[in-house]
Amino acid sequence: MTLTKPIYFDNAATSRCDPRVVEAMLPYFTEIYGNTGSRNHSFGWVAEDGVEVARRQIAALIGADRKEVIFTSGSTESNNLAIKGAARMYAKHPAGSGECRGHIITAQHEHKATLDPCKRLEKEGFEVTYLEPRSDGLITAEMVKAEMRDDTILVTIMWANNEMGTINEIPEIGALCHDRPAGKQVIFHTDGTQWVGKMPANVTADNVDLMSMSSHKMYGPKGVGALYVRRRRPRVRLTALLEGGGQERGMRSGTMNVSGIVGFGKAAELAGHEMDSERERLLALRKKLEAGIVAGLSDVQINGHPEKRLPNISNISYGFVEGESLMMACKDIAMSSGSACTSASLEPSYVLKAIGVGDDLAHSSLRMSLGRFNTEEEVDFAIAQVIKSVNKLRDLSPLYDMHKEGIDITKIEWQAH
Amino acid sequence: MAGALAHADAQEKVRLIKGRKVNTMAYSDKVIEHYEKPRNVGSFGTQKEIKERTDIGVGLVGAPECGDVMQLQIKVDQDGNIEDAKFKCFGCGSAIASSSLATEWLKGKSLDEGEAIRNTEIVEELSLPPVKIHCSVLAEDAIKAAIEDYRHKNGIDHDHDES
């Protein structure tokens, strides 16, 4: 069977829609096209039906009640709603009072959709602690405990990191947040974007109060996501971001993206059924990929905890070779890099920096993320192309020369411009 | 059309649907060519050897932390003309192409002519986008550093007082 090139190894960025998802969505464009808010005619009722089925499908995936699922435009919006919504609701003092309105704990290597809302809240009078991750990328309950204060109101830690796949101690951190005296309640939010749909999640067993989810990371359409909002023990309330028609219990106004939501629901249903077998298959493929690369090249390092990672993500630094040139060289593989050149800001990955990976190795990193539609053949192809490209680029690299000659690169006085 | 679509690979599919060429690579063809068919890659010897040779000038610019390191070496003949040039580069495709192009242009030029090469000429030749202009600046720096090194080794520092 001939490979379709380029092969897609960037599933952590987004995933292809499962054809079964698209099939489920199609009637909702030209046949079932009502507004779910139209209470008085069948167009509205049928559309609402579709949304409510999806709501149940997503709730089932995470062990929640359907009333606890709020639909949004995606994880970025869900993160914004959860973090700003909870902080502003549970603030200890009003805005502009000059006092610290509450303390929030998060981590340095969270997604920008978490970090930027936190920065915004700092401007609004909240104090934020950004935990430094371990060198293996993990955030543990111990680390959170060490920073908890009497005035802590919110903890937000992602379940799995998008760049490395490393898995944080979510159930333990949740337990910590719930074990608080009366009046010192801490709400626990987790960004479940990379986790949900791939790994088992139960909001009660895992002690989660708020959780962001994204459709397009689990083979659903882009432009739709959800926020889990706990209703019991404790009941979590949020100040809304989008105000207007009062949809989603007042938490998220706006006409529902019916076709997107139906697709998301179907994707969630499929994920529930196929998660376990898929996880096994992808773990085996990832192991093969990493083993092949490590065996074929010297001076490579896998970033993040070796085992406590999602089964489908592999973040590797290739010494003496720069990430963007490596992506250009591997033209038949679609993946992403921690290199500055590939970010608009010319800064290398802040995630890799946070775990202590040196700037030069951060520039030399590639993230490959596998998914439902990747095959073993593609993995074999990728191993060969990566090895070939790295060797070719090392032939071009002055750093590799110096390394071969035994020169210590860290001792050179570089004249950066 | 449907049949062609079914059998086309990803890029071809998009072209057929949109009816126009899709630029899937951020690089110009020229940039890619410098990587696929590299010319003048290498070194005239080990770091130690080059340091001792007075007919070789080396420019080493950039820094690993910035993701860009260029090493440009020029071999200068008795008449003060650059008879050969070699490069090595740790950096993105545009950086590799910029330093590669620099070696091509330097061959056969005098030191003064080499010094006159401007980064803007590199930008134009390689069709570098704005975000990659700094790669051409680094290449110009590398050229100047190599020429400076050669002059310094041979006691013909240009425009400086001996200090």
C-alpha cells in the first residue's frame, strides 16, 4: 500500500474528523437547521434534541451529569470561562478595592489559554503563583500543597501537557483542593484538552470541579468544545464571559453551534468505545517510533517523563540540529517544533525552557503526535526519514563538528546579534 | 473530477478543490534547493588547524541559544582574492540558504568586494519573508567576520589603528 504523503503526525495540534462524525453532522446543515432556542416549532425542537443527545454523550465520557456540560467554541474559551469565571465569582474583595482578591495556583508550562487569563486576572487584583515543573515536566500534589494559602481560591493545572504529553497528578491535586476547611474552599480546574477522549476520566473519582474539553482533538470538528461545571459537592458558579440570550444556564450565551455540537457528541461516543484499544495501539506505535530513532541516532533526548506521558505524543530533541530545518528536511512528515523559528516571537518553546531544557536543545526539538488514522507503515517511514534528515543536517552543522572534535560548545563565547 | 480527487495525495487534492496552487511550504524554491543540493559545505580543516593557517579567515557568528550559528570560512590567494569558501550552519532553512549563498557569492571576489555584500541582496535572491530577514543579516555578519579574521591574521587590519 502506498503511503499518502505528507503523513500527518501532528494530532496534538488538531485531528482529522472521523468520517463517522462527519456523517452524523451532515443532516444538521440542510435538514435539521433550526435554532435550539426556538421553542415554538419543530425546527427548534429537533435541533435541541440533537444537542441534548450530544450533551449526554460528552457527559458519559467523563462520568458527569448532562446538566454539568456547557458547550463553548473550544478549549480556549472553556479555559477563559473557567478561570476568569471562577476567580471573579469567588473573589474575596470587589474589583478596585486595592486588596488581594484571591490567590490562584497554576504552572509555568500551561497552555497560553490558561496563562494569559491568569495574567489578565493579575491585572484585576488577583495573585497568581506559577509553579515550576520538575525536569520531567510533572506537577505533583506536593508542589501544589506547598503553595496553598488561606486565600487560595482556584487551582488550574492541565491534565496532560500538549507539548510533551506529560501527565500531572490530577486526582491527587483535586483531593487536596477539596480537603479544605469551610470558608477556605478552593475550586479545581483542569485543562483536559489533550486527555479527554484518549484517557479515562471520571470527574468525581478524579476530584475535578471544572474541566475544559476540545472537539477537534478527538476527531471531531473544530470550533466547538465544552466545559464541565460541577453542580454538587461543591456547586460551582461562574461569572459568564458571553452575556446575551442566557443559553447554557446563563453561563454561555449565544446560539448553539448545533452541527458542531452533534459532531463533538459523536466523536465523544466513538472515543468512549475505542479509547482503550486505541491507547494500546498508539503506545506500541510510539514505542516503535522512539526506539527506532534512538537506535539510529546519537545525541537525542526524549523530553518529559519517560512513562507518565500520553501514549501518542513524542517530543524529542536532536542535538546539533535546528528544529525548523529538520521539519523542512522531513518534508513528508507533518509535525511541530519547539524551535523559535516556528513561533512568531522567535522565542524557543517556553514549555521546554520551564523544565530546564537548554535553549539550544529547545531549538532542536520536534513533537510528533500520533492518532487514530496513523499506521505502522507511516511510523517506519518516519523513522527512516528523521534519521536521514538529522544525519544530513549534522553534516551541515558547525556545532556537530565541534562536538566531534571534542570542543565544549558551552564554553565558547558566542557573539549573538 | 471526483475520481481524480479520490486518488490524489493531500496537496494535489487541495489544489484540485481550490483550482489554484497552494503554497504548502513557507520556503521559496531557492531556499529548498540550497538544502537539497548543498554546495560548499564543509571546513578547510579542524578548528585547531584553521586557527593556524594564515590563508584562511573564519567567521563564527550567532549562538546556539538563538537557534542560529553560522561558520563561514574563506581561503584567500596571494593576490588577496577569495579563491574558495566553505560554510556550516545550525539554523532554519533560510539561515542555511543564506550562508550557502554567501559562499557562492564570495568565490572569486576580492576582500573589499566581499565586504560590500549586503544582506538585502541575499533577501532578494532568496525571496526571504520579513520574519527571516535576520538570517540574511547574520550571513552578512559572518562574511565580515571571516574577512576581518583573515585581515587580522595577516596584520592588515582595515580602517583600524593598531591597538
